[in-house]
Amino acid sequence: MDFEPRVYPPVRESQPLSALQEEILELKKQRNAVILAHNYQIEPIQRIADYLGDSLGLAYAAKSAEAEVILFCGVHFMAETAKIVNPGKTVLLPDEAAGCSLSDSCPADKLAAWQEAHPGTYTVAYINCSAAVKARSDLICTSGNAVRMIEKVPAEREILFVPDQNLGAWVARQTGRKMRLWPGSCYAHVMFTARALEKVRRQFPDAPVVAHPECTEAVRDLADEVCSTERMVAFCKDTPSERIIVVTESGMIHRLQKEIPEKTFIAGPTENCACNDCRFMKMNTLEKVRNALRDMGPEITMEEDLRRRAAVPIERMLEWSRS
Ligand code: 13P
Ligand code: SF4
């Protein structure tokens, strides 16, 4: 751990779009497409997105999309969610291998076996899971609304929270609600350690720490704010500090620089690296985005019966999240 922290100073000027970005925007028009991108995408993709946000914002944006094609720059479960909430659209994912370690940690057959052994349990699934797991769940949540969603579950029901034990533990502490936690985790967020974070805090004692709830408890306990990627934008805007330590996937810093160009951001370090990339989020490239629009694939498809069952807990979340 002898590397220097990665510091992103204020942004003075923005670069013109590249020929490839222009080509994508032209194809987008021809295909009547909308580009939705997650905050962890590479900066060149973030720049050409029509909507950039967290999982919750993206689910709403997908539901209300009017274009014929949704090009989803994120990971598979996010594009799948877009198809579930807006089935009439063609949903494209630039790289269909862009998965998620959290989603992989909870196979639907294992969840089914657990539920059969524990009848009557209320299953709340973090949106980072497959359509088949969503179809077996009572309610979906994201990091942006997990506390509010858990507060709405009837008090007498026992809750199983899948698949992220870290988000689950954080929500349990916020709400005081006892929950059984599925033993899954995000491989990227658990790489942040308290030791590495303490070291960078000593170097920037004036900088508050904002961390994603997928981090471990030891890291969350050192943070001034624990929240979803979208809420991080508001936190960084509102804090009077000029410098903020951001403990989440490194793409988030591009979103923050776009929204708050005058501030300095310091990437949360791991034991091995000055920042942290999610290898799945980083599978999408500008070339693959162009190819997806040119070839109209890879396309997200699913059986209508599965889609309808998975839609029930997502729609419940979207409705409860508004109130
Ligand atoms: P957000 O919903 O906070 O954007 O998080 C999504 C995610 O995959 C975090 O790793
Ligand atoms: Fe999944 Fe973690 Fe990547 Fe988010 S950062 S998509 S939770 S592997």
C-alpha cells in the first residue's frame, strides 16, 4: 500500500466529442434510441448518455422511455429490469457478459430451496439480482430506497434480505428491523478497507468521506455519509468542503466532476490500488455501444411469464418509492 491517492482536481474545460461518439449519436437518431447509463460507466459513455444515474433513477427512466430502443449502458440485471418494466421496447446491452458478482451470489434455485424450508418469510431483493430471483421476491429495493422499503414491510413478517449482506446489515441498523441476510457481496466494494481509508483520511483531514452501503461495516463506520450513487451527488454538492473522499466504483468520479466541476474528488483506495473499478461495468466500451446500435444486439429477451412475475415486486417498489 505505498501508492499515492488518486486526486481529481476541478475540471476547467470539456473536450469536444470524438468521431466515434458523433457516430453513436447519429445511429441513435436513426434507430430512435435512448441511451441510459449508470454512474459507473466510463466517462466517454457518460458524456453521450441521455440519462445518467443510479439503479433507481434508471428503472424510472426505463419505464418512462418513449423511444423504440433502450440502449442500456450498465450491467445485465439493470438492462433486464428495463425490459421488465417496459416490455414493448427493444433493450440492448453493449456486452451481454456484463454481469454482477452480487447477482451471481444468489441463484434462483438456492433461493427457492431456502424459501421452501422457511415458508411465510417476506423476501426483499436488492435490485442487483436476476429476473428469476426477482420473480421469487415480494419486494425489490435499491440502495437509494432500501431503508424506506424495509420500513414498509408489515412489522409481523420475518424478512429475508438478498443478496447483499452489507447493504442488508446497514439497512437493519438504520431501521432497527431484524432481518436474515443472504451471504452475498459485491466483489468490488468489499475491496475497500478501513486501513486504506484511514491512511487517505490522514492525508486529507478536511475531506469528508462518502461511501456506498455495499462496503463492509468497518468502512461504512468511517464514512460521514453512506448512500446510493445518486445521493452522493447531492451530498458532494451540499457539503461546504471543497474536497471529498469517494468510496465506491471509480466511474462515479466522472459523474461528480460533471455535476460539480469546481470541487476536488479523491478516489477511495483499496489495499492494492488507488481506486477501484468494477470489471463488469467496465466491459462496455464506445466501440461496443456503436456496434450494439449498428447490429441491434445483444438484445435482452425473456419469457413473458417470467417477466410478468418479476414485474410485480419491481412495480411495488416503484409505487412505494414515490410516496
Ligand atoms: P446504485 O444504485 O447506488 O447506483 O448502485 C448500483 C451498484 O451496482 C452499486 O455497486
Ligand atoms: Fe455488481 Fe459490484 Fe459491479 Fe455493482 S459494482 S455491478 S454490485 S459487481
